[in-house]
Amino acid sequence: MPDPVIRIDSVTKRFPGVVALNNVSLEVIPGELHSICGENGAGKSTLMKILSGVLTDYEGELLVKGIPTRFNGTRAAEAAGISIIHQELNLVEELSAAANIFLGREIRNRFGLLDNRAMEDEARELLEQLECEIDPRVLAGSLRVGDQQLLEIAKALSLKTDILIMDEPTSALTESEVERFYRVIQRLRERHVTILYISHKMDEIFRLSDRITVLRDGHLVETLNRDETTLRKVTHLMVGREIEEVDIGAERSAGDVVLEVENLWLPWPGHARAWRLQDISFSLRKGEILGIAGLMGAGRTELLECLFGASEEIPRGRIRLEGNPVVFRHPSEAKLAGIAMVTEDRKRLGIFSDMSVRENISICTLHETLRGGLVNSAKERKLAGEMIDSLRVRTAGDEAAITSLSGGNQQKTIIGRWLLTKPKVLLLDDPTRGVDVGAKAELYRLMDTLCGQGIAIVLTSSELPELLTVSDRILVLSEGSLTASFNRAEATEQKIMEAATLGGTANSAARRFSKS
Amino acid sequence: MATKNSTAGPGASFLRRHLTEIVLLLGCVVVFAFTAYVNDAYIRLFQYNIQHIIRYTSMLGIFAIGAAIVIISGGIDLSSGSMIAFGGMICCMVISVLAQAIAPDAADPTSGVPSWVIVVAVCSTLGVGVLVGTLHAWLITIVGLPPFVATLASLVGLRSLALIMTKAVTKWQGQQAFKINIQDETFMDIGSVWWIPLLIFVVVACLAWLLMNRTIVGRHLYAMGGNEEAARLSGIRTDRLKWLAYCMGTMTAAIAGILFSSEVGSSDPQTQGVGYELYAIAAAVVGGCSLQGGVGRITGVVLGALFLRVVIDAVAKLIGSGSSDYEGLIVGLLVVLAVAFNQLSDQAGGWKKQFFPGLLGWAAIPTIGCLVGASVLTPEGNPLLGLIAAAVTCVVLSIMKLAADFAGKKEA
């Protein structure tokens, strides 16, 4: 085996409350295509951020081409020949393709002015090498996503990159773009570029990789040769943790149907896949927890937003609440009808960071505190205080700033905000993200209690064990379509993972693999 | 400032939450006492001076409150100055037209008009304020313009429109003019009797305080200013709230427009309220509002307006003639100081930072020197004084920079 081009030696990265990478050691051989897989939150992104110089503060050692290295920024990583192509592309849309490639190291003529001609010529040459017909003079923003991605690859090549990190590169591509992308990968390999490839799509990984490394919960589980393993084995390694003893909600009994969704389509204007959600139908009963599984971008949040009247586009299809057809054009209408939603990104979409715990709890139900048309602060405090007590929110008091609370307690505050509206249906979008283990268990018990009171809950989560622990039924979304539905008894992580990685273009290929 | 943990006793947390107000109040007292000490005429004409400050604070405070409500709700209203001119014009126009209709043959129809005419005029002006606010809200929420652009268009457009309408109305009445004059004494009293603006200011402030602190709408305005998307996802109708906020902004400016016109007995679109939108924003910012939205209190804005006027008045008394030239400079300086004070107190070790690092630091030192030098120039003063002040500032700041650089190097 040749000397590794990258050696990662016992790298540990801690974030407040979480160990994102735990003593990970990995070697990357020159010229190989090395895939990194793992569930959401397994530590893939953290590892790539360390390699590309985005994260500079970690324990352990990194050797690039045999030299111990510690990058102090992405520039340093680029100088060492490592470039990263993020899932969210990093282009200045208002500049031309050529200008984007040479951003920050523009070619100048002898008067010190920009030499656009030289940059365009060089850009054209780079793009031709990638068999890609982009005019270097067009604005980056006017290109399709697939072309934008090739532009980023061209930029990386112009940096004399020999190690390229790609984070979910095909997630936004159409079928034909994916094929072209595979050909580009082949060309890169002919140039002996080492590629680190992150993807959720198993068919892709098995088609492209030489070796596959599986991460789980911040640990490196195993590095496998592609030829010596199977898709089944890899998915098993990805999810294969000991499943905790399930004792929550075993004897829950669902009541009447509260919510029915029939043939729901959500348009996605300006995107290659014209529909964000395609033909979704399901029903939800009183007192049950319906889990929604799916990878990033599968449409989990969008589905909840449709039910809550918060989607950007108006969905097509029928939604019936307690038998009556409903159309919500604004969340206030959904709130009035008895639907509540706890949003995914707590900081950005949930809390009011300038306000106190009391104000954050009472914001949806201030009308109950009115006396003579004015908000009565005694009533408001009573309302908030009771909710703080019943959910056991740990806070210095109802006047404490919301930002002084831990993630789990902030989440309870927001759940409390919505429980005050006495909802029939509670939509929880990844409620335990960024919440520590103890608080997670408390949130699970809380959901169970609410079910006992007859509330119907729809729960999404990026963690499968969580869905398996609390859900009565689990629906699986993949690229906007419903690909499977499991009862509590029949659901396993393996089955869900397979259904979640099936989808659109990858469908047939993945089926072939899962049979082998 | 409002987001600090309030685990201390209720007294301490009250002090902390109202730090801005306390500092402003103390500032007013200090500036006032200092002026009185230096300039003995200040005390001799005590009653006149106080009334003067109160009248102008009220006139500024009324539309500063409107501007502050817009800022707290997460927007910005640049139209106040032109809305003042436009509102004044509408009010005078209605009185003038009605007066002529009632007494077409009188030599001077606009004196001694029945009081119902004035009531109608005031109501129409407020109505026009609502219309302009509605236009802003429509442009922002439906058309999708940034608040800055929508209200900027009003800032430049309304003043021009006011002038066009003034010319049209005066021509139609006989003699084309740039102003509409109103001779009526009752009307002129509204703005010139010192306690009437104060009374209106107090009423507006109390209503605004009630709205912002004791009603659902007020709480929702704070929520929307702090996090608009979270507010929408909490079932708050953010579009309607914006409509209300922008109407508050233009209605308060319309009220101020009536006062400014009645003070001089005419509407003058070319000069009235020019640049006042920035004074209103300045008062709000000095009073503790964050331009990011969600933060600020009506009490702070009231004191912010008072502080601005007290300082402007003090400088006027100290300099004497030509003092109005200094108004803009003072407002600019106070805004920078107030916001810098808020920012730096919020950052850990904010005051200890190196203020003149690297190349930008070297470039900033002569800039500030020139500013100081130019500011001490007075028409009668010695030009040499400015040069000396500039040089001394540069030297002092350079020494500070070198000392900080040296300390920084030592640490590394």
C-alpha cells in the first residue's frame, strides 16, 4: 500500500454538550475515491470541516502528504492542495463564471487592471477539461445547479487541488446531470485526484468508491474495501447501535382519525424536480405518534409546513381535519383550527431571543390574559408559570431571558407555547436536535403524556432510534415521495434506511444492491 | 441590553433594564446644570428656556415615537420629514379651501374660521397619514420592496407632491404661491402655545406606551421585530402588523406637520421638516432602539428626544449666534456615541479593544483629527485654533495607538 496522502490520527472534536468526533483515525491513499457514510449527525461533516480548514480547534493530529499539519483556515488547506465542494455551493451569483473561478486571486495585466480575457481563456480551458460547455462570461447565478457544481470543481482544479472533498454532490442534480457528473469524477480520477466523497445514496457509493468508511455517533466503525462488502453490511454498520429498551407508549391505543391527507403535491418552482412533495397520502389518529423518517432534503419539514399553512407555495391535494376539508393560507388559520407546530431550527424559527421565558410562552395565547382589552401581567404570569411547572422547565424564573436556558428547556418552552393553544394535532419538527440525552428522554415522556391526553402528534427526526422509540407508525420519505410505511412492530432501522435511500433516479439501482 | 440574565433582585433588574433611560435622564440633568453654570442668562430666562425645550422636544418626540414603533417592529421609516411637510400642507389646504367656501367675499377668509373647519382639517390630515402608511405597507408586504426603498420614495416624492399641490391650490384660489398662509388665531395657537404640543406629546406617548406594553398588538410588534419568521410561524399576521406600524409612523409625522405649520401660520413644503426623519431615527436610537428591531422602549425614545433637544439647546446657548449650524453635527455625534456605547457595553471587553488597529487605524487618526479641527472653527474664531486642535488630536490618538500596538505585541 502506498504512503497515505492524508493521515488522521486520533482526532477528537467536542462541541458544547456533544462529542462530534471521538478518537477517529483514518488513512486516505493517493488517487483513491474514499466514501464516508453515516447517519445525520454521525460526524461526517465535522471531519470534512477539519480536513478543509473550516474547523481549526480540535484534538489529535493531521498529516497531509506525510507532514504534520494544522490548518488555520480554508486558504491554508487550499495551499496544501485540499479543496471542498459544499452541499450549499459557494458562488457569487452576480459575478461571471470566470470571475468566480479566480475570485481572490484575479489575474492582472501589466497596468494592474483585471485581465478578463486571460481569466476567461483559462476558465474556458478548465471547463473544457471537464467536458462542460459553460460560457465563462455568463453570470454564475444564471447557471443550473449542475453547472454551478462543475464550476466549483473547475475552481478547485485551478487551485492545483489534488485532494477534493465532495459533500453530497448529487443531491440537487437531475438524472442526466448525475451521469455527466460521474464522467467528471472519472476524469478527475484519471488525473490522480484523491476524492473524499460524502453521500447518503448507497448506489452511488457502491458505484464510485474504492473504499468506504462508516462513521456512527462520532466513532469510526470500520473502513471497508468496496469489493469485499455489500450494501446490507454497510447500512447495518451505519445504524447498528444497540437499540435501547423501548418502554415508551407500548400500550398506547389510537382513537378516531383526526387528520387525513390525500394526494398532497407541493410545487417546487424553478427546480429540476418540479415537485417538493409528490402524491402524499396518510391519516393520523387521536392519541398516536406518527413518525416521519427521511434523509436531509427528503421533504419532512415541507410536509409539516403544508399541514400548518406555512409552506411558501400552496400545496395541491386534500387535507381534512376531523372530517372537514381545510385549506390553510397562513399559520394563524391552522392555529385557530387546532394545529400547532414546533419548528425545526429553534434559534432561527422558534425563539424570540430578545424576550423573556414568560413572553416566549404566552405569545400565542395572549388573548386569554386580557382584562379590559389590555394584557394583564398577573394573568400572563400565571399562565406561563403553570406551563413552566407542568413541563418542568428549568429556568431562573419566568422573567429570565430565553437565551439563558439550555436547548432542551428552550424546546420545552416552545412546546409549552403551543400546548396553551390546546391543539388537536401537534407537529414536532426534529424537536430533539441539539438537546442533551437526559432532556431527550424527558421530551419522549412528555410526548407520551400528550398522547394519553388525546393529542395526535406528527414527529420528524433525523435520528432513527428516536423515531423507533416513540412512534406508533413510521412513514418514510425519499426525495419528496412516500416510499414506505411501517407499524411499530415491523419497523427496523435497516428497513427504514433502505426505504429512505431508495428514490427517484436511484430507485432501481438500489433495489438491485439490496437484493445482492 | 434587554437580554442580560436577570437573576438578581427585582430592584437591580429594574435598574439594568432601564439603564438607557437612567443614563439619558442623568445626561439631561448634567448638560442642563453645566449650561446653567456657564451661561447665567440660562437661569435668568429659566421659564422661557424650559418652555422652549419642552415645545421642541414635544414636536420632535411625537414623530420620533412613530419612527420608533416602525424600528421596533423591524422596519425603518425615512418618510417622516416629508410627511411633516405634506401633512402641514394638507391641513392648511383644507382650512384655506373651506374658509374660502364659507366666506368667499371676505378680505382675509382664513382668519376667524369656525372651529369645526380646524377639526375637519386635522382629521383629514390624520386620514392622509393613514393613506401614506397604507401605501408603505402595501409596497413592503405585497410588492416586496425593502422598507428602506419604499419609504425613501416617499421621502423624495411627498415633498415634491406637496409643492405641486400647494401651487395648484393657490393658483386656483387666485394667486399662485409656494406657501399656504392661515391667519386664524386658534389654528396658530395649537403650535405656538407651549403646553399644547406638550399635551399632545404626552397623550401620544401614553397611548404608544399602552400599545407597546399592554396590548397583544404591541407584544406582537416586538416579536415580529425580533424574529419575523418565528412570529409568522407562531400564527401572527405579520402583514397586518406592518400596516399598523407604518401607519403609526406616518400619522405621528402628520400630527407633527400640523404643529409645525400652525406654529408659523403657514405650510411651506420647501423648508418644513427637511431632514427631520433622521432626527426621529436618531432620537429612537439614542433612546435605546436597535435598528435590527425587537428592542426599544417608548420611555427611552421620549428621553432620547429630550436629550437631543437639551444638548442642541445647550450648545445654542453656549455658542450664541449661528448655533443652528451645529444642530446636525451634534445629532450625528450623539447617534454615534449612543450606539457605540450600547454596542461596546454589550461586548465582553468592548471598551478595551484596540480602536486604531493596522492601516485603517492610521487612516482613521488624521480623519478624526480633521473632524475635530473643523468642528472647533467658528466664523469669528481664529483659524489657527482649528489647526492646533487637529494636530493635538492626531498626536494624542497616535500615541494611544502606538501604546496599544506595543501592549499587543508584548502579549503575543
